[in-house]
Amino acid sequence: MKTFYDVQQLLKKFGIIIYVGNRNADIELMEMEVKELYKLGLIEKEIFQRAILVLRQEKNKNELW
């Protein structure tokens, strides 16, 4: 998992599609969903960590623009 798209595809596997129209809001909601999937034991720790890292990097990129 290396890109924002990869995280979107992970969530899509669980029937979760997020598009609010605001990139930062999308990232926040995606992070919440990834945390919930991990808490429920549906994804492994390594996948959880990579997804959160990708989302935080994306958030930082957005803040620079």
C-alpha cells in the first residue's frame, strides 16, 4: 500500500466509498474507517499502519497546497 488510491481500494473491498467533495474531509473519514476496520480485526496491523501513513502523507501534501 503506497498511494491514496490503494487506501481507497482497501476500503472499497469492504463496501466503503468515501467522497464528500472536500479532500481533507475525505482523508479524515477514510482514516476513521481504517481505524474502525482495524479495531474490528478485519485488517492486519501492518496494513493498518501503512494505510494511516499514506493518509497522513496525503493530508500533509494537501496542507502545502
